[in-house]
Amino acid sequence: MDRREFLQAGAAGLALPTLGSFVPAFAESKPKRVALIGPGWYGKAALLRLIQVSPVEVAALCDVDSKMLAEAAEIVASRQSSKKKPRTYSDYREMLKREELDIVHVATPDHWHALAMIAAVKSGADVYVEKPISADVVEGQAMLAAARKYKRVVQVNMQRRSTPHLIEARDRIIKEGKLGKIGHVEICCYYHMRARGNPADTAAPENLNWDMWTGPAPMRPYNRIAHPRGWRAFMEYGNGIVGDMCVHMLDMVRWMLDLGWPKRISSAGGILVDKESKANISDTQTATFDFGELPVVWTHRTWGSAPDPEYPWAAFIYGEKGTLKADVHKYDFLPQGQGKKEHGDVLYEYDRYPEDETEKDLERHVASAMRFHWRNFLEMIETRGRPVSDIEEGYITATSCILANIAMTLGRTLTWDPDKGQVANDDEANNLLRRPYREPWTHPDPKKV
């Protein structure tokens, strides 16, 4: 088996020489009826990967931006085999009431994930939800409770777990013991991704229902930074760069090293450099996720340069026998002493999916990972098993990152009790596990979903 075949078979979780000979059980069943809530950038990109790997019927799309919705419907119609244009909705509740759906993909901004996902599983659909699963901890608890109560398969789009070259790094470097005893992990993001500038607030464009877009979040005046795609600049809608970028790297490390919950979480930082921007997320932050004998330390800066320019958003896993550097594009194993260096690159599949090369706004290096992630989800729908990025894994990772922000806010280390779902002996911290919802929206309750 050459490296390409190893990557394909490994990512699919198969004991087969190549993916090309694989005919999954779900291919022979009736095409799944699919709906997407939030067909903007990443939602649309992920949905088009699903269309590539399964004969699904995208029956409906939902968005509060009528222009974005109409454009997405045209694109989906051009790509799915039936050439049918999905029905469009401006309210996910109406869509779930009218449509009979097998799969619902939730790709809204973070503050909408919980309500949409819980409604979807209640409707009887299996759900593919973007990361992080929730904007607060109690939302995540309610989402997990709902998935289990209604016996739905829920896959979180933390697709590092399905990234072929990272599976190779895990299997050929970590599992084979080439790192030896692992004593320290650093994860980081040094992208200059925080919104800059301070444009004036304005009226929302006519194609956007700003009240519905805001939903349960605090009402802010419309600003062109927020929509489309810039909402991560505001803590009202998410959890900053820790909630956006750390979740990927922390989850990757948890998966690679088979880690569960961190025992203690601390964090420090804030807006230390760019104080003029309208953005209210931190531009500088460190967080330590203490897994007992293994600290995992996160750092982000949206200014300055990366310590390792080849790995600006990455994980560095340090063992007594060597170091593993890993990111979305590649990995490098650097042995201690005179051992053999090893390198792996992302898997592109332009020969099989030439449309990847020209699709607008597609992160091409992620395309193969999303396809494998969808395949895993579809297989688990058939077997009713737990997918590789099950909702519980998404809850652990998202909660850990939310707790890092709470630790920074309070200026102290938090000790997490996973059995109680609370911070141990810290009422002030526990009061921050649940964000207030704007009326008339009601915060989901894990005991009443």
C-alpha cells in the first residue's frame, strides 16, 4: 500500500486497499432528504461535499438573508443529480414542520446552533452541526441530552478527526510510539483574523432580517463587520478565537492522544494591542488545559509573527523521543537524535473531484476531510452508531474552550466536575455557564429537551 492508498483507506476507517473499491451500505438505500440551515460560506461548502459522496436530495434550505438563500439554491440545484432547486425558508421552525427530512445540517452562527439542532433532532432528523456546538455550556448539555433522548446521530464538523494526513500522523507516529512519553503539547493560532476598523452602525440591508439573525443573542445595531462571515468578531455571537480556532486544535489533540476532560483550565489575555477596532474579542490569549500529567497550552495573537512561520495554526506534541508538528496542511515528525524524519501532506483529490479546483470560497485543503467526515456520518446513520465526532466529543471540546474564556474573565483557574457538569466550588463561574437569552427566545434546559 502506498501513501495515498493508506491515507484514503485510513480516513475511511476501512481495511481496504483503496477507497475507489468501497461501496458503502448507504449507497443502495433510498436517497436521504437533506436540509441546510445557514447556507452561507462553510455550510454550503460542506453540503456540496455531501453531494459529492452520496446521492442525497437537498430538499430545503433556510436562511434569514434572502439574497444568500437564493444564490445557494441555484448552486445546489446545479450540483445535485436531480437538478431540482431546494425549497427555501426564512424560519427553520416552519421548514422542520413542513418537510420530512432525514438529515439536517446546522451551519448558522454559533449563537443559533443549540435551538436549531435541538429542534431538528426533535423532528426526527439526524444532524450534522458545525463547530463549536454551542455558545454556552448549558446549551451544549441540552444538545447532548436531546441527541440521546431522541436517539439521533449527531456529527460535529470538527473534521480534523477525518483528515487523512492527520490520521496517518496519529497511526504512524503516535500509536507506533515514536514520540515516546509525551509530556507537553502546544496549540496555537497566529492568523491576523480579528476584524480591524470601526465602521459605523447602519440599518440592515433589505435582504437581511436582522432581528431573526440576532435571535437569542443580545441585540446589537447592524454593522457590516458582522454579516456576512464577520460575526466572530463579537462575543455576543460566539467565543472569540478560542471558540473558533482553539476548538479545532484542542479537539485534534484530544482525538490523537485519546484525552477526555481537562481537570483544570486557566487563561489570561484580552485586547492588548488593537484597542481601536469595533471587535470585542481578545487579540491576545493563552489558555492551559491541564489533563493531569499532560498540559495542553493554547496561544493566539492576531498581531505580530508566528514563532514557527510554517505552522501558524497548529499543534506541537513534544515527546521524549521527538516532536510532532501537525496542522491542516501537513505534519512533520522530528526525532530526537539521529532518527528518521517523517513528513506528510494534505490529500487533494482533484482527479476524482475536479470541481474542487474551481469552487468559489472552498478551502481546498479541507475538502477531502469533509468528504470522509460525511461518509462516517452516513455509515453511522445506517448502523445507529456513534460517529467519529459525536456530539459528546463536541460538547467536551466546546465546553473546555468556553471555560477558558470564563477563567480569563474571572482571573482564576477553574476545576471542572464532568459528572455534575459544573465548576467545582465556584458559584460565580457556574453562573456564567448559561447566557441570558433575548426574549421571546427560551434557553434550552438539559432536563426538559
